[in-house]
Amino acid sequence: MVVVHENNELHNVVIIGGGFGGLYTAKTLAKANVNVTLIDKRNFHLFQPLLYQVATGTLSPSDISSPLRAVFRKSKNTKVLLGEVNDIDPEAKEVILRDRIIPYDTLIVATGANHSYYGHDNWRPLAPGLKIVEDAIEIRRRIFSAFEAAEKESDPELRRAWLTFVIVGAGPTGVELAGAISELAYKTLNDDFRNIDTSETKILLLQGGDRILPHMVPKLSKVAKVSLEKLGVDTQTNTRVTNIENDIVTFKQGDQVQEIASKTILWAAGVKGSALGQVLANRTGVECDRSGRVIVEPDLTIKGYKNIFVIGDLGNFSHQDGKPLPGVAPVAKQEGEYVAKLIKKRLQGKTLPQFRYNDVGSLAMIGKNLAVVDLSFIKLQGFLAWIFWLVVHIYFLIEFDTKLLVVFQWAWNYLTRSRRSRLITGREAFEDAKTVTNDVPSTTRKMQDTYKVGV
């Protein structure tokens, strides 16, 4: 195994993860007198907030991805390594990859989070989540394959199952997916098929809590719910999914248990910290919360190790109001910038006050000309909120040419209602894809008849 040694005269900063946290740490250190090594198992930064638009055919994966080497080509102190970290040795101050060992003076772990199925990992292949490009491409395949299968299906019960979409979780991702699928079914695809009427599509959005978009003020949650229902989305709150099997979603509302047949089930509920959280817990004794996120100190270090920072979705920072900060891009961005500034201060023999998140608010797209924006100083809904959503997301995209591409795609989609990235890809033939899940059992078809989405 190769041990990589950097210039010993400079402080060696190793960053694991090229998401928002790792990216902004490295960008803020770009002109500092340090060596920076950014390690990621992907060679690109992914703009996760727009993954749902890849999944629904509005954008292509390259529209929301920026090659890390291109981002840092002018940062002479920054080296990008493609690789996956297997272990961390905090005593030797080494990061261990499969084929090499990278020493560090300061370590930043920003490897994000994955979906949590709350102990039902067998649901994962049946209800994919949306965290990486491959997830978006798989969901896109399932969505458009469902319409194609319905077009060929002669059995009305099976056709109904193909045209039923169930989304579990009504945070921003779930809400945006539901709105985008609604626009696809009722506007974009309505003239594309001959044997089916895509306006018969049923979209069911299930939320465990008492309202959708729970991170927003109740008024905007209600606005979002009403707006989704006008788009044809049936939102069900206080609803807990108890089983997913044989293309049947079983869910419970109070004492009432219901089932619905659906060939396309999508997961947008729950997160858990990446595997490196447990590696740190085993190596350092640091505590993790129930979701596997690492409990961090007020300066984003871990207890007992002032040279190890955990930021972004992997970190549980609860020192501001007693609640963990949300797993959103602005949190990771601000944490990355803070850590970089703290490193520079430490090298000068100084320090900074504890990290404090400046909550700039939250927002969610519902559909064309429809969004909700919850800022500390103003609440927006409708068209103005939609414009604000567009501007904010363009601002957070990394590369200038990416911004131009996305603006062009959005403008074209707005004018034509056309989604140019409606590709069904994958190695499986279409007929094989139909057999991934079983046909709807006859005993459940009666339940499908009694459950009417939208009533």
C-alpha cells in the first residue's frame, strides 16, 4: 500500500466528500497556505436539490453535475483524488483508501447521508430513494416505463396499477416529485399516447406527520397541500407505511389500515448518516444519534479530536436551538466555509467563536408557476415564490456554463412543456423491467376498487 507524503512544511488538510460541505471547505481554502486533498468516490459534484428534475425528465445528469477537477483547476494548492475511504486512523492521523494511505493534519468528513427505511431495507429495491445520479436515472426509467406499460396493458386493473404513483415522505423532495409527476401526467404526456388517458394517473403522497413540508410554517404547508391537490395529487398526512410487497403499499391512518396497488413506489422519507459515521464512532468513541449522524461540538469538531471536523448531513449540530440542523445545502455550505476560516485562524494562533447557522429559510417547488418560500423576513407563495426558487437554485449551481444550460432548459420547458430528457435507459429490456415486481394479486384488486385517490 502506498503512503502519500505531502510537503511537510505546509499544513495538510484532507477533505472526504465533494458535496456542498466538502466543496465549500476546499473553495474557501483555495488561496490559503495549506495543502488540500479532496477525496470522493465520484469525480463530480452533484447538485442534489435538482435530482428530482433528472428523475422526471426535465434535466439531464450532466446539467446538475460539475467535474471536481474542473472546479479546482485554478486552485494550485488543491489535489482531487478519486477513491473511497475504507477507514480512518485518528491516532496516526491517516485516511485509509483501498490502495493508499493519506496522512493529514486536519481532517474534514463530509460524506453526507443515505436514505433510511426504518429497519425495512428489503423495501429499498421496491421503493428507490433519490440521493445519487443512478437513483434519478432508475426513477426516471420506472416513471416513463410505467406509462409505456400502461399503453400496452389490456387488463384495466393492471393498467390502473401502472398509472398509480405512490411517494412516501412529503418533505421538499417528495413534494417536488409529486408536483413534477403531476405535470408529466396531466400536461406533458397527455397527447403522447393512444390507448391510455394519462389524466387518469393517480398520485398519492404519504406523510407520517400531521402536515407536509413540516420544516415550514403551517400556513405555507397548507398552501402547498392545497396547491398539490389542485394539481391532482392526493396528500395523506398522519399516515404510516407498514409494508411494501408485491406492488402493494400498506399504510395505516389511526386504526384504519388501507392498501393500494402501485407499480411505481418512490421513497422520500428518512435519512441516515453515511458509513463513515460509524467508522468514526468505532475509532474515536464519538456518539452518533439514532440516524447515524455524528454528534459534533460547537466548533464542528468531534469530542476529543480538535483536528477532525464532521460537517453537512453526516453531522448532528444541536448547539443553536437544541435541534439538529436540517440536511440542506445552505447548512453544509456555511459549515464548510466556517471550518475553512477556522483552520486559517488556527494557523495564525487564533480561533473563532462557535459555529452559528444563519437560517436563510426554506423553499419548495410545487409546479409550474407554483412554489412556497419561507424566509425569516418574508413568506412567499405562487408565482413570485416560483421565480425566487429559480433564482436561488441557479445561484447555487457551481459552474457558469451549467447555470446557462439549466436556464435554457427551464425556459424551453416553460414555453413548450416539453421534457427532452425522457429517456428510458438501463441494461434491462423493457419486458424484463416489467417482471421486477409481481402482478397485482386478485385479492387486492378489490381494495384498489374501494380506495379512490383524490376523494
